[in-house]
Amino acid sequence: MTTTLTPEILSALEQQAVEVPSWAYGNSGTRFKVFTTAGTPRDPFEKIADAAQVHRHTGLAPVVALHIPWDRVDDYAALRDFASEQGVAIGTINSNTFQDDDYKFGALTHEDDRIRRKAIDHHLECIDVMDRTGSRDLKIWLAEGSNYPGQSDLRARQDRLQDSLQTIYARLSDEQRLVLEYKFFEPAFYHTDVPDWGTSYAQVAALGDRAMVCLDTGHHAPGTNIEFIVMQLLRLGKLGSFDFNSRFYADDDLIVGAADPFQLFRILVEVIRGGGLNHPDVTFMLDQCHNVEAKIPGQIRSVLNVQEMTARALLLDGEALAAARSDNDVLAANEIFMDAFYTDVRPALAAWRESRGLPADPMRAYARSGYQQRIEADRVGGTQASWGA
Ligand code: PSV
Ligand code: MN
Ligand code: MN
């Protein structure tokens, strides 16, 4: 079944913005091999230029997230100006406490105050960057935990984490926020200090209103009902951001909507139910790597997947669903839900894009644009950026 989209749906879709991660444009791989590709950016400026292509062809990705130190530059004002010339803005600043020998046994939870202070100082540096880039969000993902029962004092680590976060939170301006990402395992395999939304919630709730939870869709045990967590965090006013990606097994960081489009649909239904796409509290970010596929088209495909599932979620007939629910008509309610999910919105979205001066088919338009050939010819010499450097 294909459909036309109502003016209300189109005006909701017009507000949609997906933040793309700078690291998606660098080379990446697995712990076995990182593959290099021609034309890959050599510095943060080139990553932003590539990200701007995604926005140019889709109108959907006006903001780029950075990662410190991978995107460290001397002049952040120049980077911000460059982004704006390219038609995008700099968004979330992601910290990194997972690539330094000092953090082998923890960073913000470390027993040694010297190392803990070093990790705190790194976050303060990230906030300095935010001041210069005009970013709202500091995103913290902690690779901290232990591998063996008995190895660590779990409770003392929670206390030290709270203490560290208090210091970081105190440095934020009134317009800035801290978002704390959870992940159920990896790199630690026995315990992780922020393994789930409950722990993240407990830690940020103790900080204040400008501390929120980040939900990375790839960071849950298989079978977890992620849309329930989305609903609950929105209900509590604590959903700060999404890291969208998809997974088959663990933290696969594949293209959002590729593994389980129905799960993405269910998540977006709860987003709309909980305040909509323009919810001022929620940043919709991608956190993906493109190990074997082309990176810029991989990002274009990703934001289009989010848009397509959003359009389907907006098609859900709320009135009919409410009536079926109040009649306890289980099968009717499910049918209404599935009808929206099964509706093909792609032709309607293509026509709508064209009516707004965007390419009907962004994937083909990018391929025809010549940009890829240009960067492959121009970006010779220097060291290609990679996930992790
Ligand atoms: C590691 O799991 C991770 O993928 C987290 O999801 C972070 O958001 C990302 O790296 C960037 O630091
Ligand atoms: Mn993430
Ligand atoms: Mn991850």
C-alpha cells in the first residue's frame, strides 16, 4: 500500500533534523582490520564538508557531532565558521576516555584521584570546545567496568562517578547540557559502570535538570523492548538524545533501520507519542560506522531510513487506535498499528522532496553530483581520518 501524506504530516516532517557523527566519514573497521578508502577525510574540516553533502541532498542533516580528541583543532571558531559556510552547524561534543593507558582501570570512576582528575579535566576541555562551537550537549560514554567478579568495588565506583559528574556538570553554562550514554557491556565484560538506562537516570537525576540520558539503540541486550525505555525516559523528562544505529548481535553500529525497520518504527511511534519530533529536549543523532560500504551514501541512506519510518509512524491513526484500545479489541489495535508500518511512503516522500527543491532520489543525486570523484582526486597525501584517530 502506498499513500499520500497530509499537510500536517509534511509539516511535522519538515521540522525533522538528524545529527550526523563526524566519525562516520572516517575509515573504520573491526578489531581485525580497518579498511582505507579513497577520498576519506584527512581532518575535521573535510569530515564536515562530507557531512554537509548529506544535508545538501536530503535537507535532513543540518548538524554534525564532533568527537574530542579525534576532531581536535587549533581554532574551533574557524571550524564553526567553516561548518556554517557549508550549510551545517556543529552539534554534540563527544568525550573520549577509552584510548589512554591511564584509563585501563577506569576514568571518571578511577580509584586514583590523579587519573580521575585527568578524566574530569578532559571533560572540562570538551566544555571549552562547546563554548567555542556553540554546542549545547556534552555526551559522555564511559568504557568503564571490570572483567572479573571481585575485581572492583561496584558501589564505590558509582559514588566516584557521581562525584566526577558533579564537577563536570558544575562547569556547564545555563544553555548547555550533559547527556550520559549507557551500554550493557564492552569493553568490560563482567560489569559496566553505566550499563543501563536506570543507572544513567539515577546518575543524571542527582545532577539536575540539564543532565539527561542518551539512548544508543545498539547498547541493549538482544530482545530488549527499547521503545518502552523511550516511552519511560520521555515520560520522566530525561531523554536527552538518541544514538541511532542498528545491530544484529551487539554494538554493530550498522545503518539505522537496516537490521530491524519495525523496531525503528516502534521507537518513533513512542517519540511522537511522547512529545514529537520537535521535542526540544531530544537530539536525534546517528552513531554509526561504515566499514565496508561507501560512507557519504551510507549516511544518506541512514537519514532517509529515519525519515521514512517517521512518516510511517506519523500515519498511525491515533483515533482509531484509541477506540480499538478502549474496546480491548486487541486484533483491531494491532492491525491499525501494522497498517501504518506496512505503508510505503517512499513515492510520497520523493515527490515532497522535489517540491522543496531537493532531489527526489538523494542516493542517485549524490552519485551523479561528482563529489565523490572530486574528493578521491583531491584528497591525496596526508593521513586519512579513522574511527579512533
Ligand atoms: C562505543 O560503544 C561508542 O559506539 C559509543 O556508542 C559512543 O557513543 C561512540 O562510541 C562514540 O564515542
Ligand atoms: Mn553511541
Ligand atoms: Mn556504541
